[in-house]
Amino acid sequence: MPREARFIEPEIPYHVTQRGNYQQNVFHEDQDRHKYLELLNVHSLKNKLEVWAYCLMDNHIHLIVYPRESQSLAKALATTHMMYAQYCHRQSGVVGHFWQGRFYSCALDAQHLVHATRYVEMNPVRARLVETPTDWVWSSARYHLGVCDDPLLDQARWPDEELLYDWKAVLEVYDDDASIQRLRYATRTGHPMGSNTWIKALEQRSGRRLHPLPVGRPRKR
């Protein structure tokens, strides 16, 4: 069965994730993470992709991004990940597939944007790698909590600016397992996360069906 065409409309925020091939680690040293962020910064600017949040785990990455053009996300990530894979192959002397297939993504309305960003920045805490999000250097949480600057991030179009002034409260909201699983499923399948009204507006804008079809055979008439 052919893969469903990826849904990417410009001027909408997206949650994006991609893993190493066979879930292998893609980051081994701090130098690797610096290199990845450097490449992402260069190619996101070049391709008009705004990065709103991120988290680098050992074997995968999470991004919250806002493409200003239809090809912004695909071009920025393809180039970043190709060049980062080449860098790692040079470092290790090993060749072969580096990333596990294509990246996963889902569009987000304003409410789900906050939830997805919290999910991204709390990832190291959920994985029990650190006690607080500020303990994990390789995410946007430290920037949002006022701990440091981050040249990669662009918050100019964030829809609710007031939330950014009390980000600690945002990260303290508890997300139950069901809501986390819904986000993971939407990202894996490419289905947008938003209200029915918002998704219907996206369907009209894109000319595509975005609500998932009912499971099972159609009823006989």
C-alpha cells in the first residue's frame, strides 16, 4: 500500500519527531548535539522554518516548528538530517542508514500546541533522566523558563504571548497517559490535533480529508 502523502500546510505549528535507524542513538557526545543544533539553525533560517521548541534525546529528536512556506519543513529537515548523518559517518567511520525513515509530524491548533510543547520539554523528566526540565541542557525549556538565551528559537508568532511569561505553570500541568498517547498517535499518522471546527477549516483550505475514516468495512446498503 502506498504511503499517504504527508500533510504540511504553511503557517501552522507542527509537532515533529524522528528516530535513529533501529532506534540507535543519534547523539553520543555534547559535540554531536551542538552540531545538530548548529545545522538546524542554519537550514531553518535558510528555508523559512521557525523553531518554537525542541528536545534532543539520545536516539530521537522532537521539534515544534512553524513553516512559513509549503516546503519549509521538508527542505529544512531533509538538509539538516542529511548533513548531520554525513557528519556522524565521518566521525565514526560507519556508513548506512542513519535515520529511521521519514520524520513524523502533525499540525496543532493553539490548545494542542501548548500540550505538545509541554510534552516535548518534559520528555527527559518522563524518561527519568532528570528531575526538572531545566536540568536537561538540550531542550528549549531552559529558554522558556528564562535560564538562558537560545539563538535557534523564534517566538514572534507564538499565539498566546502571555503563556510565555509563566512557562513554569505551563510545564507543571499534568498530562495523563491518554492525552500523551493521542499526541503520539496523531504524530505517527499525520492526523492534525485540534477542534473539529479547526480541522474542517484545514480540510477546506487544503482540499484533503483530514479526519480519520471509521475503522472497519463500510455498511452494506
